[in-house]
Amino acid sequence: MLTPNDISSKKFEKAAFGYKPEEVDAFLSEIIESYKKMYESKVSAEEKLEVLAEKLEEYRANEDSLKTVLLGAQKLGENIVRDSKAKAEVILSDAENQVKQVFAESESKIIKEKETLVTLQKETAEFKKRLLAMYRQHLELISLMPETSEEKAPEEVLEEEPAEAVIEEVIEETEEADDIDFDEVSMAETKRIELDVQE
């Protein structure tokens, strides 16, 4: 492509009947000025185009980097979600196992306490039976003892409350006591009874 210098330095041979050199030179000057502006615009546009091309390449490189970063972030997010779900499942599973274990231990303790209560109830009933038998035996022994004149109780007292009547009264009280619902008796009271029996 011609430059403005190429046009201005161009020389033509003179002919006998050619154009007027002044008009040709004036016209060439106009062409040179116009072409000079066009050439400068072209150079400027090419420079800008180069800058834009560089920017475009930079943007493309950045775009690839951004795509890589976005893909990495997406994969990282998926991994985090997957790991979180796995950890949540493990935590829930552990919590369920702990609840089951605590529940099983509680049930086992309840069963043992019920067994202990039943055992204490049986021991209490046996103790009452033995105590009642001993009481009856003592009353029978007391009633069989010979009476002396000094120790003899007044007749009206003996008539009002003979040994048999006392025995019957104790039996009735014991039968009423046997009707007690031991589920209503507290564990502390039951253990206290057990201690009393052992003593």
C-alpha cells in the first residue's frame, strides 16, 4: 500500500502538451493530505485492532480460567454436599444407635427393678406369714400357760378378749394387708421392709 511519502515523492516526466503542472501539483497536494489522513486513521485503527485483539485473547484466556474455576467450584460444592450428607447420615445413625442402646438399658433396668420388686413382695409376704405363724404360736403358748391367782386376769377381761379373738383379729388385719397393691408401694419402702426382715 502506498504511503503519503510515496505519493509526494512521485515525479512525472514533462510532455509538450500535458496538464498544467501547477494544477496537477495542487491536486496531488489535496490527494496527499486526504490520503495522509486516511493512512493515519488506518494506522490508528490497526493499532486499536491489535490492542483489541490482545484484549480479546486475554478475555478468552480469562474465560477459560473462569470456566476452570467455576467447574472446580462446582465439583468442590458437590463434594461438600456429598460429604455433608454422609456425615449427617453417620451422625443420625450414631444418634439412633445411642437412643436404642439407652432404651435397651432402660428397659433392662426396668425389668430388673420389677424383678426386685416381685422378689421383695414375695419375701415380705413370706415374712408376714412367718410372723403371723409365730404370733399364733406365741398366743397359743400364752393361752396354754397355767394361771396363778396373782397373775389371773379379771374374768370380764378374758371374756371380752380371749386369745382366739385376738388371733382372728390379727388374721383379718393380715388378710387386709395382703390386699395391698404393691405397685403403689415405693421402692424405698420395699427396701426398708427388706432391711427390717434381714435384721
